[in-house]
Amino acid sequence: MADKIKIDKLSKKLRDKIVLDRINLDIARGEILCIIGKSGSGKSVLLKHLIGIFQPDSGEIYVDGEKYTGADHKSRLKIESKFGILFQGAALFDSMNIFDNIAFGLRRRRFPEKDVNRIVTHMLNMLGLKGVENKIPSELSGGMQKRAGLARSIALKPDIMLYDEPTTGVDPITGGAVDRLIAEMRDTYSITSVVVTHNMKSAYRIADRIAMLYNGKIIFTGTPHEIRKTENPYVKQLIEGKADGPIKIS
């Protein structure tokens, strides 16, 4: 089966620093790929290339076999319509209630209002948000806001979901619930997911594969079992939570 996303020799330089250095990465249809790495390793920059915020200095991205980088406007819109995004802070509109937040993308695409009501009601029920549709985001817990952000993203039935640190800022129980929702999106809708995270417990729970970025390069790809067994010193350092070098205490 062909890859859902293919990243080929992708490079990006920002402020004289090479952030991505000829990255190659294939993401299979229906898999959850977690991208890990210490701060500044290029995780968010890679995600911004998939979203279309950044264009690479060189290299290509293909989605369903179609070239995404350098594509014309019409082709880019077609490809980007396949993506849903859950940002780190859920990025809900503060002035809208939860129902209207979830309905936002549907209304922008001019869905009939009866379909908007049906889809939003289904999302509310599926994600445990029934009864909060008239509340504004500030009235909800961080975990509920994450769910509402996820509901808004998947209301349009994306083929691909991109998650930017989905468990940041929530307690461990809520983080576990968010992880289960990500897995359910794969199992229910066969959604391909790319999850940028620093949370190794989360990565172990949900990932089919894990890729690690280090100094702008992918230095490891493998299953959670394989990453636990790796002898790569840089990977071990990250997953065991160790500092870059010996810690001196004076």
C-alpha cells in the first residue's frame, strides 16, 4: 500500500541555523506516527511544513502520491482539505460557544445547517461533550477544551490529523483520555495521525511508530518496543530523561 505522506530530502534554514537537514520520512495510511525530540530539534518546524505555513528550502512532500510542495493554489487547497489540526492550546474561539466552535469549519464550507446540527451533535456525543454546547471555552477545563478542539478538527472527517503537543497542560488522567481519543480516531475513521510530542508515556501508548529528530535529522524510526530496546545513545538520553552531559553539582 502506498504511503499517505512521503517526505523526501526536506531541508529548512531559519536565522542561519539548519533546522531540518535533508529529512526523509514515510507515513503509512492509518498509522499514528509520533515525532519526538528535545526543544529546538525541529519538530514544530516539520509540522508547519505539513500544515503549509512553511515552505522548504529544498526537498518535497507528497500526500497520496500528489506533490504538495510547490503545487499550484488549486492543488494545494485540495491537499490541505485532507488535513485536520489540533493545536497545543486547542485554539478555540473565545467569543463562540462550543457548538459554534465545532460548527465553524462546516459553516465555512457552506454545509447546510441541518447537516451542521447533525454532525456537531454527533461530535458532542462521541467526545463526551453533551450538555456543554452552550458554554464558552473559558467555562471548560483544559481537557474539555482539548476535546472540543478535536471535535472541531474531525467534524470535517479529515484523512490526516496533525497534533501539536496534545497532552501539554493537562493532568495525567486527562492526558490519558486525549491519547485514547487519538487512538479512537484511527480505529473509527482510519485517520492517519502525526503527533508532535515530548511526552514519552503518551508516545508509548498511542504510537504505531516513533521518529526522533536530533540536530535537524531523523536519527531513529521504529515501534515503541524497538525504541525501548535501542542502543542509540542520543535516543536513550531523551527517552530516559537524561541531560546532554554529566551533571555537575557544586
